[in-house]
Amino acid sequence: MSEYKERIIITGGAGFIGSNLLLNLVPTYRDRLFINVDCLTYAGNLLNLKDIENTDNYRFEHIDIRNYESLAECFRKYKPTGIIHLAAESHVDRSITGPAAFIETNIIGTFNLLELSRKQVESGDNLRFHHVSTDEVFGSLGDTGFFTEDTPYSPNSPYSASKAASDHLVRSYHKTYGLDVVTTNCSNNYGPYQFPEKLIPLMIRNARAELPLPVYGDGQHVRDWLYVEDHCRAIDLVFHRGKSGETYNIGGHNEITNIELVRLICRILDDLLGGGPYERLITFVKDRPGHDRRYAIDASYIEHQLGWVPQHTFDNGIRKTVQWYLDHEDWLESCISGQYLKYYEEMYDKR
Ligand code: NAD
Ligand code: DAU
């Protein structure tokens, strides 16, 4: 391992954003070792990482971040020089029906990583800790205004409350122990490899199967969508060049109501598949409890400080995304059937 001067743990690397990040970082930085720490919940899928699984500078460690001892062993083995922490329970609806896992992974799991980082630094081996968080910690906006880095925290779901708690822990480890931390709070991501419980892949899968397209409440809730590759570029920038102790908001300047977005997806499917209009499948259903009305990010700090700007327009990104899910029906199936677990056993347990 010592042949690599930089050894970076990516937690949650088999999930949506984590796998997009690894697919970008591993080939870009061939002189750095990337260690994917993931316990493969329903949301983790090693098929996402097929293109890099045999690359020299990539390793997979099947570890649950709730398990301090397993994580400690991993720290001893790799002595990481950096951590980019994405592992989390990430779905708001699941946090409403089963909040315990969110408390355990998002809070205790983050605490375990911070403690081990603190101990490693105190024993003389420095590291940078990048915490990947969400705009949901800020709560809900009215019709106007934007979330900035100074917006007070006001989480409304067990998911966002658990992420807010983890953000506070990260901050406290910087203030109290001087740990080198950076935090990013990003808006809704979209793109390849998103688990089909989230709005965009769910709508595409359901439309394809002629199932209802469930829109919560009146459909007038607003989200600010960012193509996942643009988020990954921002993470790369902040991890390498962000100021220690700072937080950076990341967003797409791309607000749209849920109903407009679902109608847009239907029109794209009409074009690509025929058999429309898919809008006929739209079904208004009971609202999500505590449903935040509007999110919108002011990203001017990261734009001015680090020169980040999104490279994908929403028109291109959403078309590309719909096409990707249509081209990857097997992948969608693997999420539902858990086929990837079998794949995992074959790939790793036999080594
Ligand atoms: P995801 O649910 O797709 O993936 C989460 C990954 O974490 C999975 O691979 C899962 O197996 C792993 N994981 C979960 N619990 C674990 C545990 N106890 N130990 C080890 N691994 C565990 O999530 P995502 O959408 O890729 O989000 C990644 C991160 O980015 C999260 O921290 C989320 O809060 C944050 N975020 C997401 C978005 C978004 O729009 N998806 C936006 C802003 C921030
Ligand atoms: O803002 C960042 C957050 O974005 C991340 O922190 C979360 O991890 C990520 O899941 C996402 O949270 P949302 O709750 O905004 O995403 P979701 O895809 O679940 O829902 C998007 C919007 O669509 C939301 O207003 C609820 C609505 N919705 C969702 C589903 C799944 C529907 O109307 N129908 C649905 O079936």
C-alpha cells in the first residue's frame, strides 16, 4: 500500500453519487489509491463499478460504518490520507417509515469515522475529511430566496435531521480537535445509477412498465436539479482545494416543480419510445408528511472561490438520463431483484 502516497477512502462508493465519483476519480488520478468502503445496503450495487473493479488503484472493502472495529482495522490497513464520506441512508420516504437506520448510519457511522480520523491525526498521520451533505438540512424555502452557507439549519425529516446532526459533528471535530474538514451541501442530483426509488428513475421505470406515476400532494414542490457529474466535479475541487473548516453549497440554478418535471419526462419518453402520451399515467397521491415545499441553492461561494460552474444544461442532462435508463433495463432489474448480491459473492468472496 505504501507505494501510494495518497490513499483516499470513499465511503458509500457503491451508491449513486459514490459510484459516479469513483468512475471519475480512479482513472483520473492513477497515482492515488481509492478504497471504496461500503456495506452494500439495498442502495449499493457493485455492478456500477464494473469499469474500474480490476484497476490497480482501486480496492473494495465490505464494511459497515456502524461497526467501529471493522473501520478501525481498515484505518490500520490503509492509513488513509483522505476520506470522502458519502455513505448514508439517503431516502426521505424510508426515513419516515424506519428512522432508526438513519440515526445509526448517518450519525453514529459519521461519528465512528471522525473518531478514527482524530486518533490517526493525533498519532501523527494527517488526513483531510470531506463530508458530503445535503441542502435538506436548511429546511424549506418560500416562493423566493436561496439557501446560502449562512442559512440556519431547520431540518424537517428524520433523514435531514440525521444529516444535520452529522454536519454538526464534523464542524465540532474541526473546532475542537483541529481536524482538517470540508463540508459540501448539495441539491438534488440526477443521472445514471440512481436507485429507482427516487423520483426520476422511478418515473422512467414505471412509465416503461405502464404503471402509475405517483406525484405527491399537488405536485407544486420545487427541487433544484444538478447532473451528478457536476456534483462529482465540485467534490473533487473542494476535496483538493477547499479551505479547511469551510462549507460549500452546490446547486444547479435549475428549479422545476415536480409535476413539470414528470410531464417533461413523459414527453421525452413519448419521443424516444412512442406509445404515449405517458402523461395519462400521472396519478396524484397522498403527500409525503413534512414535505419540504421548495429547495434552491445559491452556489456563488463555490463559483467565486473555486471557479466551479455546472457544465450540463438541464435539457441535455435529463434527455441523456432518460436514455441511459432505457438503455440499462438490466441494471434497473438488478436493483429490484438483488442480482448484484450474487455477483458480489462471485467477485469477492472467492478471492
Ligand atoms: P445512495 O443511497 O444511492 O447510496 C448510499 C451508499 O451508502 C450505498 O452504496 C450504501 O450501500 C452505502 N451505505 C449505506 N449505509 C451504509 C453503512 N452503514 N455502511 C457502509 N455503507 C453504507 O445515496 P446517494 O444518493 O449516492 O447519496 C450519497 C451521499 O450524498 C449521501 O450522504 C447523501 O446524503 C448525499 N446527497 C445526496 C443527494 C442526492 O440527490 N442523491 C444530494 C445531496 C447530498
Ligand atoms: O435535496 C437533496 C436530496 O435530494 C438528497 O439529500 C436526498 O438524498 C435525495 O433523495 C433527494 O431528496 P428528495 O426527497 O428531494 O428526493 P426524491 O427523489 O425522493 O423526491 C423528489 C421530489 O419528488 C420530492 O418533492 C418528493 C417528490 N416525489 C418523490 C417520489 C419518490 C413524488 O412526487 N413522487 C414520488 O414517487
